Amino acid sequence: MNNDQIKTLLLSLEEPPLDFTVVLSGKKSAKVNGLYKIEEREIILHNKNFTDDNLLIYTAIHEYAHHLQSCAHGGRISVRSHTTEFWARFHALLEKAEAQGLYSNAYASSDKLNELTTVIREKYMAQNGALFIELGQLLTQAHDLCGEAGLRFEDYIDRILCLPRVTAKMAMKSSAFNLNPALGSDNMRFLSGISNPVERHRAESALLAGKSPDTVKMTLRRGPGEENPRGQLEKEKNRLIRTIDSLSSRLKEVEQKLAEI
């Protein structure tokens, strides 16, 4: 594939508000497969790193997600570029590419990896989740027994079980919410923190359908509708105005105190 073909493919996934260029370096890099240069709005791909176009497309989509992330934030990226928002955006682009037949899931091409995935999901994630549910049920019993004996349940968690209170709380909620143990304990911890039952069910269904945790988290943050870049910038503008006003006020106070010394 050449530069124009890759750019055309990326544009078919999503039209960006700011233009960009794609450059095949013609080099092999031991450090990275590609990078995004924010100032130049340039996607650089070390095409000698790849043995087939599918893996090249995967990296191109990754770097394109950085460009779209930058566009959504007024043409800039925070110091920490690989955020939850970024991964959700990247995964959404991959899903579009797969649906359009532009990219095939490279992880699904290995029979051995697929077999291992099944073992991890069924033998460890699901069993771990089932144990987490059972822990929550036992902790709920302990809570009731402590209440009958006039004892503090928090002290029982802290001093007798030596268990973090957050873990105990999430296990008890996971049990009470009847979460699906196939999700594994980590996803169950996340779901147990969602108080709204409708949102919690929506998040659980999305995870069971194969959506990544980052994708689900971002969907909950912004609701079922699409992200609004202008709205984000307006909010950031208001935050900056408040910060400037606060700093200006503090600066006046400091200057006054300095004058009095």
C-alpha cells in the first residue's frame, strides 16, 4: 500500500476536522512501528517493520486515532496520550475497519492463541468471577453476624480479614447485583461502581458482547450519543477562564502581602 491508499482507507473510517498526511518511512525501526507528529499532523509508518498490509493497517489506525484525539482537543494531545479516551477511539476505529472488510482481526488468525483465550476465559476469568461472587455472599453473612453481635463490620474487614474495604464493598455489590461471573472480577469491580441499574446493565451487556472496558467507560461518560468536540472545547474554555480568574485573584493577594512586608 502507498501513502494515498492508506489515507483513503483511514478517511473511510472517519472524516477528521483537520487534514493530515501519511508518510511511509521506508525504514525498519526496533523501537516503534509508527508515530504521530502532532505539530505537522503527520502519521509516519515504518513500513519495513511489517510483513503484510493487515499489520500495517492496524498501526495506521492506531496513529490515526491519535490524530482524531488531537482534533477533538483543539489540535493538541495531553502529555499522557494513551488515555481511556484514546483506547476507546482506537477500538471503535478497528471495529469499523473490520465491519468494512478493511482489516481482519490478527489475533483470531492463530489457532493456538484462540485455544489459550478459551482457557483463560473459562478456567480463570469465569472461575475468578464466581469466587468473587461467593466472597461477596460470605462477606454479607459476616456483615449480618457482626450486626447481631454489636460488632463493627469495618474492623472485622480491617483487622480480622486484613482485606481492603474497597475490595470487600465491591465483592458484596457484585453479589447483590447478580453480575455475570464470566466477566471476571476486574470487570465486576468496575460494574459494581455503577449505581444506576440501567447504565450498569448496559455496561455489562456491552462487555459481554466483546466491547473493551475503555470503550464501555467512555460510552458511560458521554452517554449513548456521539462525542461533541465543540462541547468539550467550550467546557475546557470555561475551566481555563475560572482557573485564570482564580490565579489572578491569588496573584493580587500575594502582591499586596509583598508590598506590606
